[in-house]
Amino acid sequence: MRASAIHPASHPRSDRTGAAAGCPNCGSSRFTIFHEVAGVPVHSCLLLDRADQARAFPTGNLALGFCRSCGFIFNSAYDPAMRGYAAGYEEQQSFSPRFNGFARQLAGDLIDRYELKDKRILEIGCGKGDFLALLCELGGNEGIGVDPACDPQRVAGPAKGSLQWIPDYYSEAHGSLGADLVCCRHTLEHIPNTFEFLRLVRRAIGERPETLVFFEVPDVGRVLREIAFWDIYYEHCSYFTLGSLASLFASCDFSVLRARKGFDDQYLLLDARPRLASSSAPPMELDLAPEETEREVERFVKGYAEKIGWWRRFLQEAGGAGKRVAIWGSSSKCVSFLTTLGIGGEIDAVVDINPYRHGKFLPGSGHQIRPPEFLRDYRPDVVILMNPIYREEVGRHLRQMGLAPEIVAV
């Protein structure tokens, strides 16, 4: 989802091709590859100006490994040299009222619970800066955003003057940026060397036990249970359960304060503080449960072909019946959905509420992204919704345009 502020060092436990030699979280060699897909676009939020450019976009391979020691899942075939987060990477979600409501509630909870007022906030992987601006606005804070794709011109509102932007990948060079809160949302899943990256964050905090750390990542448990193949794509090289995420923080000398799920259980949320050598506080009890994750991995493997087959039959039957099918939501889920299924002309319309995406073309499939108003004349019979949490919001938008198609959420 988010342009990733990745430490540029190569994976410490990988060879030069990117093939992992050990679990990036715990270093264990007890991992097995359970899911492989070749030729997937290496970016799904870098949008193209022409269809031919989009269809010829560079590709890489997926080879998901499951660590039996800590439950972590990672793309063992990931090549860090393929990263390209910069201007043109369009991941912003804040055009959705539903998402904005979640973000505002989350920011308010962090501010109230940890008294984050008149403080300094550092966000690693700030994207276009929406959440950082919100934290500063609601708490009267000052903020620093680090992200190679940040765009100060996209931030408006009362907090704009209290924000500083660093268009770069977070690295040792930024270790002197002290803060009361270090925030990192939807960035860690883009980072292959997870242990080394979190150790970098911990070193930057140093001996300041009062510093709060907040991380947010997708929940791979839901992806496995729902066989949500559209939520697996090249940028996401690291996949966490609550247990593997909390275990990583504990191994990097953090004390986990809270580990929970949010956004209709799609995201994992973790609060922590640095654990000092002199601390006598007992560590939080962690339920790692890698055995449960292994069972979910097995279910994913067994049900994957059936899930792929269901969607291909659905689209073939819709086309055979002369139905017009559109997709609502053009980000990473959409790119993965289209390319994994090998969809071309079966779907003519892809729409998105983000105006910065309109007129651009999707990597891999080459579909052009249209504004929702395109559907007034297109008049779809079926709208495939790329995230069910937006069903009410999208349904309302369709009704306002005088449309009543069948909505099928992935």
C-alpha cells in the first residue's frame, strides 16, 4: 500500500540473487517454500502513461517461504535491486471516507493513550504524509516524514507548517532524528531484511526508554484463511502474523505493549517501547503459534487452485452471458488479481476514486484506470470490489450514479 522507506542494504541472509538462506526474522533455516508464481509485476503502484509500457513492465518471481521456527512468511526470491519507490508511486488511500475514519480513530487512540501532545513524531515510510499530518493536527505535534515518494505539495491543512519532509530511504544516516513517537505504517512488509531494519530503528532510539514505537502491517493470517491471492504481490516481500511480528520486536530489544488487529481484522497493529539492559520489567507473554500458521499455510496450498478456478469460471460465465464486468479499486490488489488470473479483455473497466490514478495504466495487464463516473455510461452488470470493507461506501456511490449492478467482493 505504502511507498516503502527501505534501508538500502542488501539482505544479510541472502545470496546475490536474492534467494534467502535463512528466515529474515529469526535466521532459522527451518523454512519451506509453499507458493510460487513466476512473472509478476515488480511494482503494482507505479503507474504508466501508455498501455504498451504497462504490459511490458518488468517482472519478478514469488517463492513464499514459511518459517517453522517463528511463523514468518517471506518471498525468498525477492530481489532488492528491483525496488523503485519514487515519484510516480501512487499508493494514497485517503480519498476514501471509510479509510479516513479508521486513520482518525487510530491517531486519536495513540494520542490519548500515550499523551502524544506537543511532541515530535517521526514516520518512516510516510507515503504522501496523510497520517503524519493527522497526528500533528490532532495532538499539536511536529513531524518528520521519511519516504522517497513523499510529496509536500499533496499535504494541506493546519498541520502543514509543522511538518518536515525527507525524500529518501530510511537508513543509518537518519539515526539522529530523535522522536517521541516512531511510526511506521505499511512499510515493514516491503522490507526483506526485517531483523536488520528493526535493529537499525532500535539503535537510532538508543537509551530513551520513553520513546514509543508504532508499526502497522497487513495480517497474513487473513490472506491464508481466505486464500486471498490478490493480496500477494512482489512489493510485499514480508508477511506477518501477530506472533511473528511481536517475536521480531522482542528479538530486537523492544518491549511489546499492545499487539492487536484492526480495520476489520485486515491489519496488525503493534505498540512498543525500547527495552533497556537495566530494565527489570518482565517481557510481554507472546503467543507465537507457528503451528497454527502452518495449518493455515496447508489450507492455502490445498485451496489455491480451486479459488483460482472459481474466479476464472465466474468471469467466463459472466462474459458468456454478455454481462459487463468492472473492477472498483486499482491498487496492488487489482494488479495481482488481474495478472494472477491472466485477465485481459474479460474486464474492460477498472475504476478508482483516487484522481492521481485516472488515465494511467496498470502494470502487467495494461488496463486503463478510469474515474468512477465512467460507469454511468458503461453501465456494468457486475462490479468486482477489491476490498469488502468498502462495500457500503461503493454501493452508495453507485446508487448516486443511478446504477444497481451486482457487487461481488473478493
